[in-house]
Amino acid sequence: MKFAIAIPQFYADGEFDPAAFREYLARAEELGFDSAWTQESTLGASPQLSPIEAMTFAAACTERMRLGCVVFVSTLHSPVHLAKSLATLDQLSRGRIEVGVGTGGRGRPFGAFGVDPARYVARFTEGVTLMKALWTEPRVTSDGEFWQLENAPMEPKPFQKPYPPLWFGAASEPALRRAVRMGDGFFGAGSSPTDRFAEQVRIVRRALAAAGRAADSFPIAKRVYVAIDDDAERARARTNAALEGIYGHRVPAIEAAAFAGTAADCVREVNQVAAAGAELILFTALFDQREQMEQLAAAVLPKLG
């Protein structure tokens, strides 16, 4: 079992404190977290820094921790630009990058990005395929529906070979099967309750068996929204308010998926996530991130397993 922590990203205009950011990441390394992760939401009322820039700053603040994003909504990106940025960051970090990708689902503001909503899945799969080619082939020729390249090189390649681990965010059965076909691992969403995650894991494992892939070659992870407080009611109220800020409105299903309560409550819930199949758990505190990280390390992680 590996444990990860969220990279702080939520800052209003002028609030970002570089020294506090460095101290948070240095402490996360000291506490033994395996990795630290961002998330992506380009448009929205919640003030959220862009993931790749936050990852780049984090790479300069750390020495050992792996750094990732779960997920880049790669449907909305140029795969050429995204492949270049990620290869560069993998070089700068000396091979510590993890890459999560997802379609973003039907509810994205596709018009703001020049994307045809009727073809977003096709665009996603073509884009991921093109990124892999740019990371591994000396020159790429592609006559795709969305992007065309003729004998085009991209250098340098990523530091990791053939490329950084490619995690897929997915929820529906077709998307989970696509993750097995195209990806290196599955990352369950923080908005997904544990019983739903367990069913997703079962679908992934059936798809792996059908494809003749060993289960241990395809890691499974889950983001967990967490709030630890001796006053469980206060933890729940603060969690629900924070989630409303992120998603723009109250979503009872997402609130129910978040773990809010005492340290013992958190231990019980996280052990259930592990039993459902998670090999990496990404703890994402929605407020007081430094304090929550300390409580996780002191009162939760030692009691898991």
C-alpha cells in the first residue's frame, strides 16, 4: 500500500505563499508520502492553479516524491503541446512524473476549447495515442481525424522510458475497459463512493483477465477526500462547504463519498477503500491541508492495513 497527498492548488488572487508551499512539500517528503498530485479544472469559480505549473514548482521543491496530475482532461488539450510539456517536466524532475488522463465526460464546456461534443471520446483516444507516439518514435507521421503530422520529431523524449506511467480516470464500464486497453493504471475519483469504486475495480480486473494482462501489472488507486476532526459534525459541515465551492453546487453523492470525522472514522473508511482494491490512496484535504497532513501521518497511516 502506498500513500499520496494532494498538492495545494486552491488560492485566491494574491494568496499564494511560495515559502509555505515549499515547506508543505518538504514536510510531505519527510513524512514518507510516496507521491503528491494535482487536479485540473481550467474554468470555474473556485480559484485553482493550473496543474502542470503547480507540478513544475513542486518538482523544484522536492527531491524524491513522485508528482502527478489526476487527471488532465486531455480531450481539451492539444496532445502535441501536452506531450511536450510533460516530457520537459519529466526531464526536469529526473523521471518523477505520473500522468493521469480522462475524457472529462459529457458535461465539459467543449465550445470554449473548440471541441465537438459529439466526438470527444474519439478526440481523447486519438490524442492519447499521438502523445505515446511522440514520446517513443523518432519521427511521427499521423493522418488523424483531429491532428495531422508529417515526419515530425519531438525531442527530448521523457526521462522515463518508454514514457511516464499513464493512469486513466474512468467511471463507466466502456471507459474502464478503455483504460485497460490504453493505460498503465486506473485511478478512482474522489467523488466515487467506496462501493462504486469496488465495482469499478471488478470491471477492471475482468478486462485485464480478458486481455491476458496480469493484475499486478496494472496498479489501482483512488483519491479520497478527507477531513479529520474530533468534532465529526464540524468536519462534515466544513467538508460539504468546501465541496460546494469546488463543484459550484451541493452534490449529495459526492458529499457522501468524502470521509469526514474522527481519525478512527477515517481509518475505518480508508481500510474499506484498500479492501476494495486500492493499492495507492491519494489523501485530499479540502481545508487546513498542512494540519490535515500531520493528522493523517500521526493518527491514520500507522493504523492502516
